[in-house]
Amino acid sequence: MRSPFRPYTLPDASVLAAHKSLIRSLERRGLIRGGLSLGALVMLTGCDVERPESVESALLAISRFNDRVQAWLFDPNRLAPTYPESMILRPPKFNAYYDVTEVKPVDGTSWRLDVAGLVAEKRAWTLPDLQALPQRSMVIQHICVEGWSYIGGWTGVPLRTFLERCGADLRAKYVSFKTADDYPSSIDMATALHPQTLLALKYGDETLADPFGYPVRLRMATKLGYKNPKWITAIEVTNTYPGGFWESKGFPWFAGL
Amino acid sequence: MVCRLMRRGSLLRASLGLCVLAIGVGPAAAQSPTPGGMPPPPGMSLAQSAAMRFPQPVRVGDLLGRQVLQPVESQNVLGRVRQVVREPDGRLMVIVAFGGLFGWGARPIAVPVDAMVLLGQDMEIVAFTPDELRRFPTFAAAGTHVVPDDTIIRVGLAKPSH
């Protein structure tokens, strides 16, 4: 059968011979080859397969550049969206780098929060100490890097208030956290001072339940979920990059929303 | 001609597969070494295993209509929560509209609340496989009591299975 796409009048075949050199220089396949190798590089970013160190360090350099751009774009006075209390998911969604059966509850009566680094007052705080500080509530979205989200209602001490009470050097670069579940984390000072950054003590007006970080966890409206450590035991103000659990595995450090 | 078409088809499939792989591995690598929603260890009762999952208070009315997922990476939808009932022996059962296609042709089955977990806005059945659930009898309401919406019950938790 004759192809319906075949033109009724065909060009003279001599035209090919006349433009032979031009046709050779088109190199369409070369373009496809180039595209494929770029595609392969993109695939490498997510792969756990053995990869050349140079590729990894190049990708990490891009990630650090992204961190700097995000820090530059961050507006310390701009608020993330908030939601009505009726939208709070009760209970919240559990997540950790291990399953819930491995959660080790923290005893709130013997728990202490150590403060170290560039602070005037290095002392251990008790839970009643924190409860006596001014509290703030916010209903915000928790957005996980995995793609899920939920709306949660958190109450606690603004981290800014806490740092001010400790006499922290607010010009320092980083605030880092240690936790009872060995999940180190750190954030930039601008985010630490943001009004929607809380040392959360309550969820939906109830004391935090064990799986969600009792007695104290971090909740920020301006960063991805993995930047919010639970069961915090120590806070340090520092100018030395502290890194974090997922960050040491290649995740972005700034992780802004 | 047919042969060439077939070859092209398989090429297309292979490249699609690679795309999916490229999208899929990123988030997967983010995740924990320990998977979520593991079935109860052998020999452990449902109640004992649920107690290990830090059961949290939840309003029955807030469970109705929730998606019920299979605790695997693809999070296959098994059905939706239709009701919570109390059996004559006192056990709390979640009535799940199970199977079907987008809810069409689903049939109600009674799953012990201790066999399920909360996963954010969804629920998961951790103690039974889809094959086992397929063999569950269709729920018969006789003798059971519907648990009112405002009742607070306790349901265990799990981390996402990916």
C-alpha cells in the first residue's frame, strides 16, 4: 500500500548529492548522544549505585550553591501560610529514620536541655523552665521531602525568645541540635529567629506524645520536614558548619520551602 | 515492519522504565534503613503488637472515608474505612470497603483495629496481606454495635513504607 504521507511529486535525487557536505554536518545523532549523556548524569543524582567521586562532589557543590541562593532569597519577616484549627490532623503523621516500634520515650522529669556554644548563659533547662517562657501557637503545613504533607497545630517557645533568654550571639551563623534518637540537625540563624520557628511542647493543645518528640522538638513553617528534629537534648550556637543526619547523606542543608 | 515497530516499542518501554527509575530512586534513598508497617513478629498477638506501635487517641468520625493502604513502597490502595463497630466479644473492628475498582464492586470486611495503623491522613493494614484479606468473609452487621463518631479510640502508628 502506498503511504498516505508520501508526496505526489518527489524532489530530484540530485539535490542530495548537491548538499552532501551540509547534510553530513547536521549531526542530529550527535545531538541525541549528547542529550543522552546529560540524561545519564541527571539519573546519577538519585542513584545509590557506585559513582565517580568527581560526579558526587560536583553535585554537592551545586547543592551548596542552591543552599546559598535559598538563604539569600529567605525573607526573615515573611510568614508561611497558616490554617484554621479545624484542619489540624489529630494525631499527626509519624515519621523517623526508623519505625515507630523503635521509638525510645524520653522521661520528661529527668530530661534536661543543654545549651552550649556562643551563649552568655550555658546551663541546663528543665521542662518547667521552658513551660514558663512565653508560648506561641501556629497551625502550619508539615511538608516532607518524600512528597506527603499534613496540617498540624503546634505550641511552644519561639526559638528566638529562647536564644535571647540564653544570651546567644544572634550574629552567629548556625544553631545546631542534638537529640535523644541520635538525629543531629542544624539550621541557619535567620530561620532560627523567624517568628514561625518554635521549640514545640504541645500538639493540638495537648502535651506532645512520645512518638512526636516529647518533651521538646523543633517545628519550623519555613523548612522541609526532615529539618525538624524531635526529642531535642542540646542546642549549640556556632559559626562552624554542624551538618545533620540526612545532610551528611547528601540531602540539601537549607531545605527551605 | 512489524518487527521494527516491536523493537521501537520495547525501546520506548525501556526508556520509560529508566525515567521512572530516575524519579523513583531519589525519594527512596531518602528513607530509613528500617521499613515501616512491618507485620507483627510471629507468635505475637495483634493486641501485643498494636501496643508496641504507640497507640494514639483518634476520633472515630475522623477515620471514616480514609484510604486504607498496603504497607509496601507502592502504597497500593486496599479500600476505604466505612465504619467502626464493636463485636459482641468487645473487639473493635474497622469495616473496610475492600477491593473493587475505584470503590466500585468493593465489599465490606471487618479488620481488627489492632491489625491497622494510622499513617497521617490514611490507614494501613499491617497484620494481613491482600491475599488473606481477600479470604475474609463479607461483613455481616448482626450482633455488632456501630461505634459513634465522637468516640475516641486508640490506634497504633507506623512510618511510611517507602
